[in-house]
Amino acid sequence: MSSIKDAFVDKKAFIAYLMAGDPSLDATAGFMLAAQEAGADLLEVGIPFSDPIAEGEVIQAASIRALEAGARLDGIFDMVFSTKEKMHIPVVFMTYLNPVFVYGYERFLARCAEIGVCGLIIPDLPFEEQLEVKTVADGFGVEIVTLIAPTSSERISRIAQHAEGFIYLVSSMGVTGMRSEISTDVAAIYRNIRRYTDIPVAVGFGIAQPEQAKEYSKIADGVIVGSAIVDIIAKQGANAIQAVYDYIREMQQSIR
């Protein structure tokens, strides 16, 4: 199983997000392999949820499509496992706490370890309450990725000192989505994080254009792109493999 740190060795990391089950689990497996072939260094696989409070319209709609198409946890686990021998980059799940809690922490994390998922991003799990998940995750070698937002200034030292995998630096207040302009002083937040840890920091929320990816890769250790990829799939469905490949390739090359 690849580790998260492998994505950041001797390079800026390009991190791609896909919604599992949109438009089908078979299609998602194909998109995962296309993303890897295009040069993604780490892959976030979103678990569809009925109340994705951190997501904007594009990913909300993808979550609804996936659920309506029948995507459920056991099927998602099986789909990711089917790619395990072909995937050579780290894979993490982006999920909300409810699906993990209902499935059962021990059972969920055991499946993650079995299928090769090396990390979890849980936007609605506060740092102060991570221990109940992290204690179980540690036993299976799965890292809990922590988010730092523009409003986290007074908590950055505590979050950074206990972070693992990478720090997900949220570029903008609000929800995920493509933005033409990001006004947050990301560089200042990054410098503050660096006072407390040398763990990799990747910037997400709003990055959609090669110029944005290039700009933020100069500031941080990686960039995360989700809504723009999901939007391509929304428009082209299962036929989007080439378009997803081309987009990720262009974005990845912009940060090299």
C-alpha cells in the first residue's frame, strides 16, 4: 500500500478528487486509472453522502447521482479493491463522519487497510474530536488528514503539531467549488503552519485553472482539484475518461 508521503517525494503533488459511483462504480474505477495515468500523485475518492455540508453545488449533485445509481459503502470498497493491483499512487477516502460511524470504525478501517486506502479526510470531524477515529485508524495504518481553514489561526499550532499524512489547507471560506479568484492569504497561513511542522501541505477548495494550480504549487507542497474534474464527468458521464485524462494531465504539467 502506498503511503501519503510518497505523493510529495521530490515534487509538488497534484491531488485529484473523484466521486465514487458517479455515474457508476465501474466508471469510477476507469477514472481512477485514467487519473493515475495522467500524472495524479494522490487520489481522493469521495464517498457519496446525503448531507455533504462542505461541498458546493457540483459535488453535491455528484453525490446525489451516485446515491441514486446505487453506490453504497460495500460496493465502493469492492470497486477500489478491484483497482488495487493497478493503482500505484496513494488513495484516500474523503467522507463524512456519519457513514464511518454507522458502518463501525473498526469495520470501516479494516476494509480501508484491506483495499489499500491509506488515509481518510473527514471535513465534519473537528480536530478536537479526532481521537475516537484516530485511535482505531492507527491500528490499521490509516492516516487521518487534518484540514486547516482561514479561520483556524488560533488553532494552527495544535492542529499542525498533531497532523499526519498531509495538511489540507482550505483556500477559501465556504464550500468546495470552482473560483475565478481566491482572496485568502494562503502564503501567510502556509508560513504559519511551517512554524510548527514540516508535514506536506496541499491547497484545495476553488482551484480549477492551470494558472491557479501553478500559483499555489509555488506556495505550498501540492494542490487539490475536485469540482472541475467532477464537472467534466457531470457533462460527459461514463464517456469522460479521455477528457478527465486530458484535464488532469494539463493541470499536473502546470505545477512541474
